[in-house]
Amino acid sequence: MSMKKRWIAMFSQSGSEIAALAKHLGKWPDVIITNNTDRNKWCKPLLELELRQKGKAYGGGTSIQVVSSIQARTANFLHGINNAKDALITLHGWLRIIPKEICEQYEIVNGHPGLINVHPELKGKDPQIRAYEAGHATIGSVVHKVTPVVDDGEILEWTATYQDEDDVWADVLAKFQHTSFSSWVKFFDKQ
């Protein structure tokens, strides 16, 4: 990956998608931000990264920052990150709405597990569950620009697959994880 911008990645759950992308791209984000204060729920590569770098000056490496739930709601912590306005900020299961003023000041893109370009009703929380329960034959994920309106920004990449009639939830979840990863890879290939 030859991305020229700094990369700031944000997550609320495990960070496993960020770790998988970093491995695939051969580059960790410059900064990883989470509002998940329970490190027992972080994926193993993020825990290892934090342990290797704990207490060190990060220099050219990755820093991991844990923010409070109040900070997560406002996203004002971005103002305190050097060169954040020139960075690409990616959301990987960031379970907070980014305020309008932050959306307008930064380049932020989001991975969304729902083909909102085909099924606009999948905007918002838990689209993969709604697609599964509705029995959509075509399912997938998109990467889109973040705007003040939830899941309404320009779609930059998308990946689709089929949901089979005999798919159980675990099958569908695996398909969503695959389409999300594929959409991110296509996005980063263009950076």
C-alpha cells in the first residue's frame, strides 16, 4: 500500500477488521482510536501491538488511544491528533454518530455491512440482521463517505454476494465479514 496520507482507524468492538486490513496492506494505521475500554474484548493483534508499544514514544509507529464514551459522542478528540485534518479516518464498527461539525472538518469513511446502494432501508444500526431476516438474495457491504446524515454519504466501494435459502446466521455473518473486508481492500487499493 502506498497511501500518502496518515491513517486513523476507529472501532468500538474488537478491532479485528483493522488488524486483518493491516496484515493484508502491510501497514498499521498511524493512530487507532477506540471507545472500548474492555481490553479483554480487543482482538489479539491489537493487544500485542499495544503491549509492544506501551510506554514507548511512538515515533513512526502506531499509537492506540482509548477515549471515554463522552469523548466518543462528540469526536472532539480528533482535534488533539497531529495532522488529523490531513489524514484519512476510517470507521470499523464505530458505534457512535459523528457530529456534523466533525464530518465537515475531516475526511472520514465508514464501512457499512449493508448494500445501501441496493437496499436504502438498510441504513442505520444492524443492517446485516435486517437483510438476513428479510431474506434478501443479494447481501454485502459498502465503504462510504461520512456525512451528518447517517449512512448517506457517497458510496466509494461495495462488494455483494448471495444469501442462500439454507444459510444460517453464522454463514451470513461470515459473508458480511468477507464483503466488508473486500470493500475495504478495494478502497485502499485506490489510495
